[in-house]
Amino acid sequence: MNTNPQEVNQKIRDNMTQLQIDLEKTFKKIFEQAGSKIKPEKQDEIQKAIDSTKLLLERFKCRYELSCQTEEIVY
């Protein structure tokens, strides 16, 4: 059974989207459960790392899209 490149790309995008959703839920739970125990400076550092991870996932996903909004993503 052969799959065409569009199907493969769609599967990759779907998997990356699900990964983004799962990560967002996990980060939210972490902050809800441990947020008050984390120093504000560390919270900012963690938030920056989360934002960087989100951007990285968007950039990766963008490589598999035909009409990617690359002007919004800084490389």
C-alpha cells in the first residue's frame, strides 16, 4: 500500500498539532500544581522555554504545509 507525500505530510502535521496540544496541557498542569512553589524569575525562564518550544514546533510543522504563514515565524 503506497501513500502519497500529501498524506504523509498531513499525518506529520496532525501529529505535531497533537503534540502541541498535549504539551500545552502538560505545561498548564505543571504551573497549576507547582506554580506557587516556583520563584517568579524561574517562572519567567520556564515560560520563555515553553514559548521557544512552541515556536520550534510551529517551524517544524510549517515545513510540511503547502501554505505556511512564514512571515509570522522568525527563523
